Amino acid sequence: MDTFSVLLVDDEVEFLETLVKRLRKRKLDARGVTSGEEAIQALKETPADVVVLDVKMPGMGGLQTLREIKKMYPLVEVIMLTGHASMEVAIQGMEMGAFDYLMKPMDIDELVYKLQDAFKRKQLQEQKTDQVVEKLSKLN
């Protein structure tokens, strides 16, 4: 599988740092930020293929951040992270275009599997987009 980049967004610093380290050990290009606002800025500076986004954060919450990411980068796949209390919010995120959601705490292998799936979907969407652009350019 091609290497791909992951942006983790969670306001729990220890959890975030541990997750970044564990994903890097699995040879993923992972980085982390602690707020929705930082996530938007980080994507502007260095795009990511997949975003892992905590639902509950102070300031710009997970759904608002998801909305902004999808508006700016529609092909970036987003996996929502949720605790038990915010399941309905995660489902709402799926309706808004999130790829999937995971309950905290999650198994690292399950996260890696979902990240790989999300990246495959992004690649397929990019291929479809390229094909449409190619067909349109031939019409002109």
C-alpha cells in the first residue's frame, strides 16, 4: 500500500501524542493537533489524506471542524472519534460525510485498518475525479 498522511485532532494531549507515536511505529506519516482551528490551519499548510477527528473539543467542535474540512477538501476522508456519550454526534458526522467513526478507547490495529480503508476510498475518488476531468477536457 502507498504511504499516506494522517492528521490526528484531539484536545487530550497525552492521548494524541501516544497515538501519533504508535502510528509512526507502523510507518504512517502521522501528525497531531489539539483543536479544530489548528486542524484547519494544518491542512492549509500541509494537506493530509485522512483526518482522525475527536467529536468533543473546546472551541471548534468535531462536527463544525468536519464541515469545514469537507467544504475545503472534499476528498479528504475523516474518521470521527467518540466517547459513549456522543454516539449520536458521530452518526450525525457520518451523515455529513465522515468516512466512519470509532469509539474511544479503540484498538490501534482497528484504527490502522480503518485508516487504510479510508485512504483506499480517497484514492478511488481521486481516480474518478481525474477520469471526469479527462473526459471533459476531450469535449473541449
